[in-house]
Amino acid sequence: MITLVQLLIVALGLGCIVTTASAQGSATVEKISFEVEGAFERGAKVLGELRIPDSDRNRLPAVVIINSSPGFDGRGAFYAEALNQAGIATLEIDMFQGRGIPASPVHNLPHAYQSLRYLAAHPRVNSGRVGIMGFSWGAQVSLLTNSASLTRQYSDGGLSFAAHLPVYPQCWVFRTARSGKDPLLKPPIFREVTGRPVHILTGDKDDYDGPDGCQLFLEWLPAHARRYFSLTVYEGATFAWDSRFSSAVYEAGAKRGQGGIVNVIANSEIARQSRQLAVRFFSTSLGAE
């Protein structure tokens, strides 16, 4: 029996193209799929949705959107539509296809950088104006891509992301890495950064980090790197405030790695604010205005 998930994967692999329209414009939508070279797991692939907004500009800025472990769950599309209306192309990617997350976000850097390479080669995309954003696990990937050493290691031909918007990353993971005990997240990863802007979004009710987890991360950064980072903390926002549904589950990574319940309270007003911020940030950083 063919399941709905299998049908979705087949559809994504066909490279079919459709056009979606809204009151403010339209975009050409292409389902894409490519294998990831040098990945940590065999047969790694990226499935994605490339959206190119209608525009008179020959080459557009673009944003790679990386979801967390659920894959395509509506969050990426929520931001992609607004970015498209601002004249920014988007490539929302699923790195997991239901397999769950790997041992470290470093394992997904090949997926991120090869998505960058894919966009850089696209005839409608400006290769020097490609940003990245992600949610939760994807947010950690989008943070790591600002590391100059990791960019040199995983990027092809010197390509780097032009702007980074991590949405509720687990910042405590990076602070813990300074002990040197993590074999993949070594302290030097943020000793040298790419010099591109990073803006972190988090909530003061986040059960992974608490109200000050990402602020402590910024204070841990070397002064010469910290100047490229900024932070917005939404008052009253839980982890994943832009989810479609509220929930509460036990997570081993909650409470800064001590384990506990992670509450998700969907908040449409804060989601609206974070989406507006995303559009402003990328419009300014990528020259879409």
C-alpha cells in the first residue's frame, strides 16, 4: 500500500512546476530533489520546494529555509509566502524525510551548503545574496553556517550565506561546546565568523533555553564576532510559537540538557511579528528593497 508520505516523496522527486497566486502577487513553485555528496549518512537527499516570485528583476535574492525534524509542517511555508511577496525567492528543504535528526547539526551542513550551491547556479538567483533561516534544529544549522571555518570546510567554491535568521535555536548547545567535550562542536567554530549578519529569534518562555539562553550565547562569543549578531526575545513566547498547534512533550534536551517538558503554545500574533521581522531582515540584508 502506498502511503501519503510515499506519495509526497514521489511528487517531490518529479520536479513538477506549478504557479501559486495571492492577492499581492504570484510565484512559480518547483519541487526539487538532489543527492547530498559527502553526507554522514548513505543515500542522503534533499527534498525541497523552490519558489521564484514574479519579478522584473533578472536575478533575485533568495533564502534557504530549513525545518526541524517534522519536515514540511507549514512553518516554512508561512515565512516563504511573505518573503516571496517581498520579491525574495525561497528554497524550503527537508533534510530528514521522516528519519529523525542526526547526532549533531554539523551532520546537516552538507545539506545546507549544497542547497546554497543549487541556488547559486540558478539563473534567476543572485548567488551573492542568498540567506538562510531555520527552526529549532534548522536554526542551529543556520547558526553554524556563520562559522568561517565550517564554511571553508563544507562550502564549494568559496560560497557563503549572506544573512542568517535562526528561529528558536537551542543556544545552550553551543555554550556547552566550549568545554571541548563535543567532538564535532569544537570551541573554535565561532572564533572566526563570515562577517555576515545573524539575527536570532527566541522567546522568554522557551523550555529548552530559558529566558536568557541565547543572550548568554552572545555574551560567550568573542567581541570581534559578537558585533555581527543580534537578538530578539519575544515576551510570553514559548518554543515554536509559530506552530499551527499547541503541545507539551518530554524532551531530553529541555532545561539546557537536563530534560523536561517542552511546552509549545501557538501564538498567531507573535508569529505575525516574527514573520514581519524576517521579511525586514532579509530585505535589508539581501538588498531586496
